[in-house]
Amino acid sequence: MKHRDIKDVIGDLSLVNSDITVCGWVRTARDSKNVAFIELNDGTTLKHIQIVIDKNSDIEYGNALRLGTSLKVEGKAVESRQGTIEINAEKITVLGECPLEYPLQKKRHTLEFLRTMPHLRTRTNTFNAVFRVRSVMADAIHRHFQSRNFIYVNTPLITASDCEGAGEMFQVTTIGYSDKYKNQDEYYQNDFFGCKTGLSVSGQLEGEVAATALGKIYTFGPSFRAENSNTPRHLAEFWHVEPEIAFAELPDVLEEAEDMIKFVIGEVLSKCPEEMKFFDAHFENGLIEKLETLISNEFGRVSYTEAIELLKKSGMEFRYPVEWGCDLQTEHERYIAETVFNKAVFVTDYPKAIKSFYMKQNDDGKTVAAADLLVPGVGEIIGGSEREADYDKLVAEMKARGMNLELYKDYLDLRKFGSVPHGGFGLGFERLLMYCTGVSNIRDVTLYPRTVGSIR
């Protein structure tokens, strides 16, 4: 169906007096004695194009004024009072009628209500803006890494090993419930892969395999976590950005993380000005200034041990007590980022007992070369580390945690055959999107959210 995108038409005054065809859905409509107006949107821009219908002409438009109706409009482009393009309609074709019970009427709906209709909520201004920002952000991530000689790899979604060692994996099976097997071993031997498998929580382990041959790689795809966390920050299926860098130590990893965050946010501010003004006005006042401040300042650095001392000396009464060895909670992270530094800050060198098995052990024997990026208003948005490259140290740590070394044979081999210092980080894509839009619930930045007890 030949037509022009509304984004390409609405601001182009060179089109005045041209014959234009646009398509879209009716967002609002006004009817008077001699003229009717339709605000049409096709999803390519936050702005609607106004369609003017002269009721004294012979235009047939039927139920075209009903909200939600899809139209094809042919007419003459004219300049509006606002200095944009509007269309004097000459022919209107109703492509898809919409009944009067269309649930998205003029009044503003809550995000909670809109979650009950994920198939329609994308037609609202909020989700129209969210998914365009998401698209720009995804493109920026790819362009950032591609410009730095990173290779994009696709790691498997079905795995026999748990990267995080936490056991929060969705099981993959073709058998399902059965009482015909004597024990678990017999059950899994008869399953599709011949062993216990699940959906991957991270592509990091396979990413390390790729990085130790290709030098610098990144993954960008879905991860799955069967964590019973019904919070505004958790999804069972989320998108994960995971670069892995060979011949790199922790400072190199942090430099890459800082550069990536600044580039991606800068691209969103540059390419989505209307959407960011919308979010600034309706979701978080001062959002644009917050983001501009973030990318214009060097990120801070503080060790975990120093952070604990700062928290203990703060005089604050935290809900969760602070002692060396505790896992930092959101309230602790926000105090460090907002009160102490008032900017993005990396917290480094965490106790090894609270971090994953694969992180490089520091010389003190107590901490690992790990880092979390904390940002004002949210807390952690990136977690990364230098990986343990010493075979004996890695095996000892895995045994101490009671892990099955046989499941990680390929991973351990990387430490036997030409091991190199290497590291990387993981970024929850939806969490960064929340930070950049001011949307407070992660369910509202993904098309179909998968959460505890909820799938549609």
C-alpha cells in the first residue's frame, strides 16, 4: 500500500501543496457542523498529523472518526498554524473499523490498567515513545561495539550449566511430569538432551569461549531467570548485553562500560528529543538534565571496603545493617551514588563470598576484581569483573562451592590452553531503558512482560 510515513511528512514544509497519502490509527477526532478533524498516528513519530475534512465536499468517511479506526487518507498537504504539515482530505478509506467499546478512549489510563491489554497499549503515547527509544538504544549498543572491533555472537539459550551458580533456571524438558522413572538420573537420561538442561541466565561462559579466540565479543539477546521476585525491577525473561574482552584487566572493563553507557545515552538524547521531552514532562521531571549530567562527568571509583566505611559513618539508619561482607542493598547503593558522589560510580573489589565463582581472586585472598556501576536514582545497572584466568584457583573455588566440575569442562579448558587475562560485564537492557525514560516499572518497557504468575 503506497503511502508516506507521518514522521517524514509532518515537519517537511517543502511538501506544501503536494498530494500526500498517509495511513494510521485515529487517536482523537472532533466533529463540527462544517468541518471535522482527525489526529492520525502511524507509530513512526510521537506527533500526530491532523486530517481536515470539509463536510461540504463529497468525501465519504463513514465511521472514520471513531477512536482506534485505521485509515488511509489521500489529500493535499498544507501548512498548519503550528508550522507543521496537515492534510486537507480528498479521499478517506477505512481500513479497519473500530467499535465504540474500544478500550483506549480519550481519558488517560494508568500503566497498571494498560498492562491488562498488552496487545493495545502500544497505541498509546507512552508506549509509542518507549518502544522507539528502545529501538534507538538497541541500535546504539550495536553501533558502539561494532565501531570498536567487537564481534557480535549469539550464545545458546539452552544450557546444561548454571552460569550464576544460583540454581534459578527454568527447566527444559520434553517429558514433563512422569512417575515411570526410578530416579532423577534415569529421568534426565531419557530426556531430549540426555541430561538436565535449562534456559540460560547469561551467555557469559560461552562469551568467554568466543573472546578467547576472537578477542572482543558481545552478546545481546534474551536471558531467563526463575527468580521468585515480584518487584518493579525483575522480569523472568529479559534482554542482556554482555561484552567480553580478552587481554583485559578490571580497569579496562570499567573503561569500556563507561564509554558504552555514555554513548548509548547520548544517542537517545540526540535522536529521540520529542520522546525525551515527553518522559521529562510526564514521568520524571528533570530527566533530560539528569542524563546530560551523567554523561558529561567522569564516573567515580570507590572500593567496596571504602563504601562500607562511608555507609557506617553516614549517620543514616538503613533498613539493612551495614557490615563488611554484606551484599549492598538498593538503599546503600543509592546513598553512595546520590549523597556521597552525586554521579555514576563504580564500586570495586567485593568480598569473594558474595560474588560469583568465576571472578578473579585478588591478592588479599578476601576480595575479587569485581565492580558494580551505581547510578543516582536507581542503584546498580551494570555488574562486571575480571575473570579468574588461573586454572588451579578456579578449580579450588568451584570445589569449595560444591560445583560439578564435569559440567564446566570446556570452560575450565580455557584456563589450560593459552589462558589470558580477560573480563566483561552484564547490562540489563530493560533496566537501562527504565533509567533513560523515567518509567518506574520494568513491565512497562518490554512488549510482553514475563513475571511471576503472569504470562500472556
